[in-house]
Amino acid sequence: MEQHVFSLEEANALIPKLELIMGRLQQRVAELRRGIDELAQQTGKVAGDLTSSEIIELRPTLRPAIVEVEQLLGEIEECGGEFKGLDLGLVDFPTEINGEPAVWCWQFGEKEIGYWHSLHEGFAGRQPLSERRARATYLQ
């Protein structure tokens, strides 16, 4: 299946939905982290070493949070965005800039997309749109 190439307007139109998803995702992950940390203390294991199935087996009350996190990540994917991590709250959207593959880079809390980067640069290579807007031809 061919990947959708987003115009800036298409990607920006998804931000209100993404803000809701990411807000809920952060809440549920915080709940999970607390529960997993408690479980790790009780079992003497390192929290990061516990598998999902171990967590569910030892603490079945965490199952709904795990399921919801998976569903929320699926919703981001269904939008066409690529979830890049919860700590920074990043979602990338495939695009083309000057005929080259790139991504619009949105961070939770930003009201609109203000950055882009090439496929290989990642978050550290984010460039403000304002610097490129005059020179770049990207999909509108």
C-alpha cells in the first residue's frame, strides 16, 4: 500500500484530533508506569524487563490501560501519522519538500505544524517552516 503524502494543511487539520489522542495516551501511560513500577517493586524485577503478558497476568487491572494505549496508537496510525515517541509527544507526517521525501514534524502542545525534517534527520534535524517557506515548494 502506498503511503499518503500530506500537504501541510492536511496534516494541520489532524492536530485537534491528535491533541485529544496524545492527551489521553499520556494519561494512560502514566497510569501504566505507576502500576508497572509498583509491580516491579513487588516482584523484585526491573520494570522495563516485564513483558505485557507478565504485567497482565500479575496485575490484570492494568489490562484495560494496555488495550487503550494500543488502540490510541492505532488511531494515530489510522490518521496517517507515524508515532515517534511519548516522551517528546512526536508525530511525523510523510510529505515531499522540493521533490524529496520528508516529514512534517508535530510535537504535542504545538497548535500547528511549524517544523519539518528529512527522513534521515529526525527530531534533532527539525527545521522551522518559516526559514524554508520562501524557498521550498511543498505540497499545500
